[in-house]
Amino acid sequence: MSRANAKLLRGNYISMEKKYNIMGRSRRHIALARLIIHNSSLITVFFALFTSCVEPLKLTPDIVGNILSLEVEGQTRPSNVSTAARTINIELGEGSDLSAVKVVEIVLVETARCEITAGSTLDLSSPLRVRVTTAADYEWTITATNKFDPHRPLPGGDFEQWHRADRGGTVNPDGKIWNPWRAGAVLGHDRWWDTGNYGVTLLSTSNSIATDPGEGSPANPSGRAAKLVSILAGGIKAAGGNIYFGKFGGLTTDLNATCDIGHPWQTKPRALKGWYKYFPQPIDAAIDDYVDIHPFELTKDQWLGSMDSLHVNIALWADPEGRNIPFTVNTSPGAFLDFSLYEEYVTDGLIAYGSMVSGDEQAEWGEFTLLLEYLKEGPLPENTQLFLQITSSKNCNYFIAGTSGGGPDGKTGSEMYVDELELVY
């Protein structure tokens, strides 16, 4: 089966599973509510006849169908009930599953009936509309949010903190290696991003650097941005400019490299926003051995002359074996990070992802919003990692890139500028 067909089957299966689980749950609870109401009505009528009460049960027209309170499991404070707007907002604790919220108690005005009761399980992953009935029907909307969602920004997404160092790590304002963190920063505390500069500078100069102050995006025009440039390092291998949320691993004996992409993460963003410029060049560098293992199965001649493209890749991923580790990219065996290909190991741990690819020139700063597609619902596993990888040449892990024709002297390749990244909840 082709990867495309496998992806389609997997997507259809997930969609059907969600659909019928939700539909099944809704029907069971609606049926249960109707049964309770029906039986209660029979008991009321029987009691009235037995005691010779001749006055029939009446629904009072002037009683509005209000919900007075709603309590669910896992909420962090009382529900915010607005009878004027007929809305209820519930704040749940960190890690709560919005798609399976259990009702503890619901209090209605006298004589009102509602389709949800104590013990009902609600899907609040999107606004839920429910009906409350007195003499008329009244529609209420229930929403829920996780307490932690708005509070964790993307650290270092403004790309303001950089320093230069020698290959031995000594801070040097003229050092060969550009690092996207302040000197002395601690990994996972105030150091979050890295580049492939340590490997590139074996053969060339850093190709992932900071712009000068005052060259930032419209969101911060007095600041800096990250500048990613594709080059032919040492005249041997294409090296795409790149910056990623993680750390450089090291060099291998065959002059390839590893990098660990990801940091522990426990929030569920909806999207990634940011600013970018892009100046693509035709692909002029490709190595036979890597062309042969590329999943697109193009020949070298087919690659050469085609337009290069940028790539922004974001994902939530958890190691399927339960280890709290990032995803290691190793350019030797071809363990490349490309979630859109649905490799088996990646798919098993993949929770959500988004990918932006473009070969179009963007000469002025432009804003982008990249939505995440969630493949798995519920709380995030404790070993979840947030991945972010940005490169001026999408296929640079396979040493395929446009490495010339750009820059003032035509000696550099595709250029990408990126700035002011933020997560949207």
C-alpha cells in the first residue's frame, strides 16, 4: 500500500471512530433522559389518580428555562453561568479531556427539563448546545477551557538572543559559530533553539544567523530576525539554513550529524503564527546516495532545476515506548523528521502536526498562521514533546537544495527570514 493510501485510510478510520463514538454517546444519554422523564411522568399521573387529585399538571408559560448551576468533574472553580446570554463556561484543570466531561450535578428552575443529567458525559471539545424546556424550548451553550492553555508562550520565538563562539565553545564576538541563545543560557530554562551551524562550520561559515538590529518584522521592526541561507558547504554538500526547537547532537564519523528536536511540553496549541520572507533558488545540488533514499522517488535530473522550497514543521509527539526523549534526526541512516510522510515510528507517537511548504518568493514580510491537526484526543502523555523545525530548503536533510544564485554576489542559495513566532490557543 502506498503512503498516500495508508494516510487516507488512517484519516478515515480516525474520523469514523470519532463520529460514531460521539453519536453513540449522545443517543444513549438522550434515550436515558427521555426514559427518566417518561417514567417520572407516569408516576406523577398514577399518584394524582390514586389520591383523587383532579387538577392536571400545568407548565407555567412565564417560567424561563434557566440552568441555575452546573458542576462537572475536574473543574477548577464554579462554572460561570449567564442566564441573560444562556451560556455556561467551565474551567477545567491541566490535562483534562474536554471530549469526556462528566456531569456531577445540574440544577434547573422549577418544572424545567433538560437533556443532560447528573452522570451524563459531555463532549466540550467544541461549544455544546443543549435544550431546556418549560412551556417553551430554550437553547443554552456550554463551553470549556483548560486552565493552562493561554499561559505558556513559545520561548525564544522572537529570535532576539544570539551569541557567537569558537568551535571549542569559547564566547567570541567574531567566533565562527552563531548560536540562537544568550551566552551562559541553560538548556530548557532560557535556551530553547539551535541550528546546524556546528556541523556546517567544519567546512564553511555559519549559514543560520541573526540579522542586524532594526531588520526585524513589522511586529518588532527595531529588533532582529533569524536569517537562514542554503549553501554548498565546502563545495561538497548542500546545507540548508535551519533553526529548530531542540539542540544539536553531534557529528558522526562519516561527517554527517545528529540533532535532537523537541522539548517537554504539556499544552495543546491550535496554531503557530509568525512572520517570514523567502527568496528561493532553483535546486542545483543533489547527491546520488541521498536521492536514491528520498521518499519522493525522483531522479537526480528531476530534482536539479526544480524550485527550492521552505519548510515550517510543528508537531506534538510522544515516544511510543514511553521514554521522555526528543526526536533524534540522524542524516547518516536517513532518520529524517518529516511528519507528513507518516513513517511507522513517527505515526505511533504523533499527536498533532502542521506543515507549511512554499516555493514562492515572499519579498516583503508576510504573516502566516499554521494550524495543527490533532490525530489523538484526550490529555497529553507525560512524555509529550513540542517539535519545531524551520529551514530554507525543505529537502536539506537529503542534501538537496538551491545553493547559488542568491545574495548580492549570487554565491548563496535560498534565503528565508523568520521572526516573532507565537503559539495560538
